[in-house]
Amino acid sequence: MAAAVRTMLAVMDPLTKAQIRGLKATAQRLKASFKVGKEGLSLQFLAAVADALQHHELVKVKFDDFKAEKKELSPLLAQKTNSHLVTRVGNVVVLYRPKPAEKPAS
């Protein structure tokens, strides 16, 4: 799975302001699914976040450790998980990755 995280760097369309507002509103009701701890952005952590994004589209990540580096790590986390950085408030980051369109059965 770690190799999949590294190879998922695809170009995504930017989000519109309306989409960002809607995602922020939805994220307010979510609890943090992941916490960045002592290990930082390890391959296992990135793989777990990428897997959660595949199933849920919208994920909250809290920085328990590395709080001083959160400004630098937040965009890196979004890039490594091939997701959009919706917002960063305090020590919490919200990531969004749309589910791929399903192909019709033939």
C-alpha cells in the first residue's frame, strides 16, 4: 500500500469556493479520525489516511505532536494522500478526496 501512496500524485481540479464552504460545514460535525503522533507522517500513517479517504472522502486529522510544524506538514499530508487541503484550524486539518466515478457495468 505504501507504494500506492507514493504513486498517487495525480493532478486534481481545484475546489470552488462553494465546494470548500460545503466541505467545511460538513467537517464541523466530524471528529478527528487520525492523530499525528510521535511517528509523524510515516508510510503506515499515510496509507491509513489514504485508505480512509477512499471510503469516506472527507477526513479530519489532528496534530497531537509536531504542532510547530503543522503549517509545513499539512500541505505535505494532502499531497502525499492525493487529496485537497480544505482547511486548517488550530491543530486540526480537513482533507478531501472525491471518490472515483464508478464505471457502468457492461
